[in-house]
Amino acid sequence: MNELPEIIRPSSWVEHYCSHLPASGRVLDLACGSGRHARLLAGQNLAILAVDRNSEALSTLAGVPGIETACLDLEGDDWPLAGQHFAGIVVTNYLWRPRLPDALAMLAPGGVLIYETFMLGNAAYGKPSNPDFLLAPGELREIAAAAGLHEIAFAEGYAEMPKPCMRQAIVAIRPI
């Protein structure tokens, strides 16, 4: 198998924990960008809804088996995914606190959340540097617990790959 360039490789956190996702039901790749995780998960025969506001990035997923795309504004006044439920939700390198409770509410019983993004201290390594888009220490853990999720794994702090950064990540499950 050919080695993918680092910029399009799936997150090692997602790669490591994607086996926890249920084998049936749809998985949401939220703020998916060009779909590196959607491709990974579709390659494991999971049904994926890849959502982003960038239609050009979503167009790179056209015709990929197992992937449905939706170009949606996740930061508007109305939550465009209201009423939907997913067996899994994957989010990387994205944080919009006003809609985080809405996103977690879409996780079905037995569903798994895999979330990884930047945290405070990341400004020392580049962008994002705005505290509005950086998690506080333990914040994902607290948000998941408040949503009734049970933690499977949690990590925070300095990460070397794919580039030096401060990050926070969680894998959590909604009890059945």
C-alpha cells in the first residue's frame, strides 16, 4: 500500500479508535474538510455522512462508495442536522462551542464519539491561536460527561504529529 502524505493521512487518534464505532448505522464526519476520515471509515464498510461548509472540499468525495455529502453551515442560527441520529460522530480540528451540545445530542444509544482538536497553548505552535477555538484543559471530558457519555479514552497535551501542536482528544460512548 502506498504511503499517503501526512497532510491527508487520517488522524492517528481516529485510526486507533475507529474500531470502536458500531458496524451498522450512519457515522457523521462533522466539519470533514476534504474527507480524510470519511474515506478511512467508508473503507471499513461504514455508511458515512460527510458534512462541511466548503463545497469544493466536499466535491473530492463525489462518487466514493459509502459516503454521502452535505454542504451545510454548522455555525448558523439554525442547526441543520436537527432530529438526526448517528451511530458514530467523528470530529477533528474543529470547535464551535455553541453547537457542541447539539452535535453530541445526535449520538444514538450505543453510539461512539471520536473527537480531537486543539487546546490552549497551541498558539506557541501556530494556528489556531484564538482561545475561542481552543479547548481548556479537561474541557472535552467535562462536555462529554455532561452529555451523558461514558469515556473510553482521553488524551491532552503536546503532540508531535502531524505537526507540533497542543491537542485534546476523547473517545466516548452513549450508554444503551
